[in-house]
Amino acid sequence: MTCVSCGYELNDNARFCKSCGTPVTISAEPINYVLPEGFTLYQNGPSCYRYTFDLDGAPQVIWYNIATDEYDLCDYYSGKSLFKYDAPEGFEFDAEKRRYVRMEFDANETLWMVWFNAVTGEYEEVGYPEEPPKEEPPPVLPASSANVPDGFTLDPGSGLYYKAMPGINPENGAYGTWYTWLKADTNEYKQQFFPR
């Protein structure tokens, strides 16, 4: 970024030009990003994220870069990518399954869904003769789901209910979001803090 008056090279967060004192104005209009369903914009973009859990209940974060159209699955605690393999050409990411998928028909008009796991590098093929797969029915909620307190939302990936509230972590004073997780069938609660 350069000064409009004298051409001096400015820092990204400069409010005045160090050379001539001209105020720095940012004329760019905010960008309205189209986010995948269930994702939250990270700061001002172009990245967005979604919290999820693996089959053992360990928290994970799915990151999506809108500008590059790339997904990444990261361990929540370390922030390290769990993907060890790049997505093959022609595959699209399925955030619900946390895997890449490509659909193709064979000579018999059977629809094949080829799944690729970027964590293990393994492929899986599933065939659907004659008609494409139907959408999965909504998850069967535990019998005790009627007792879920107001304000809790079902996370379809884990089957747990959650409620998010902004707050401060008393251990280190960091500002962020407290997530309260509820396992409805056992009525067990768990709290996690996600710093900003």
C-alpha cells in the first residue's frame, strides 16, 4: 500500500503517511463472502471454519479458504493439519463426511461415489445402481432429546448438542467462545474454550 499524495510505502495498518502526514483512507468495500453451510467467517476472511468431532469425540476444525477453494482438517488443540494427502483432481470436499468425493457413472448406468480420505490416503467406492442416492433422513435423536435445554443445537456430525457463548477464560484472561456440549442420552455436559 502506498500514500496517494507522495507515493511513500505504507504499513498495512498505517493511519497516516510517515513522509507527508496525509491520512490513509481505505476505499475498498467490504467483501461479501459466500460461506459453505455451517461455516463461520474467520476475522475478515477469506478463510472460514467449522468445528466438528472425529468418531472418538476428539474436537477438530474444518478450515475452508474461499479464495483458493481449499479445505483442511485440523486438530483443534494443536492446530496441525490432519490431511497428509492432497485431494485428487476432480474431487470435492464433503464437510459432513470430512472426506473428498467424486461421482461417476459406469457403462451400466450405475452411479459410483468414490470417496478419498486425505488423512489416510485410502479410497472407497460405493455403487448405486439405477438411481442416485437419496438424501439421508434426519438423525434419529436420542429418546432423552426432549429434555435438551433451550438454546442447544444438534451437531449432526457428532450427535452431541452444543451451545456457544462469548466469554473470558479465567485461567489466562483470553477472550473467546465457551462451548457447552451435551450428550443427551447420558445427560453429560462438557465445556471447551475456543480462543479468538
